[in-house]
Amino acid sequence: MSANAGRNWPTRPRPGSATASPPWREQTTAPDGAVEHQTVRVTHPHHPLFGQEFDLVMHGLNWHEDRATFHDATGRLRSVPAVWTDLISEDPFNAMAAGRAAFRVRELLDLAQMIRRLKS
């Protein structure tokens, strides 16, 4: 007896059958042709590609975070967090602090709590 016996695996509809669409969703792994060309600039001041502009290959979730994927000048496929690029607008706190504040109040309170836990 087969290990898969009794399982209801989705099957492709037979040509000419009454089933109009398959029981699974169509995968979209390629652009549909209506995608416009977009560039991305690395804006993180400490990244080695800072200030350089590249043709965007993909912008989306990868490795559980919002990332920008592009080919660098050597043709190598690179991926950086989207917040390190001009795809995401600058965080309002960082814009207002203009480098004068390294931490937000909430971050300092969290740090103080962590230190208290480590000391106890």
C-alpha cells in the first residue's frame, strides 16, 4: 500500500472537465510586463555602497524583513534592508534628532530594565 493512500492531494483538472480553475493559486514569480523601471539608492551612511544607485530587481519580504534586491556594479545580486535605501522615507525621529540623539526614551527605558534583570 502506498504511503500516500487515502490522502486527498489536489489534482489538475482534466481537459474539457467542468472544473474551470485548479484548486491552487497561480504563482507569480515574474513581472507581468507592466512593471516600470525603478532605481534604488543606498542611504545608510556606513554601508560600503552608500550613495550609489542601482536598478531595483525586487522590493519585498525576504529573510523575514523588508529588503531591496539589486545587482551591484559587478553584476552580483545584493540584498539590503529597505530602510537602508531611499525606498523607505526617513524615520521622523531620526530626521528631527539630526544626529543629536542616539536613543529614543523607550529604548533607554528598555535598556535600563534589561540591565536590572541582568544584575539580579
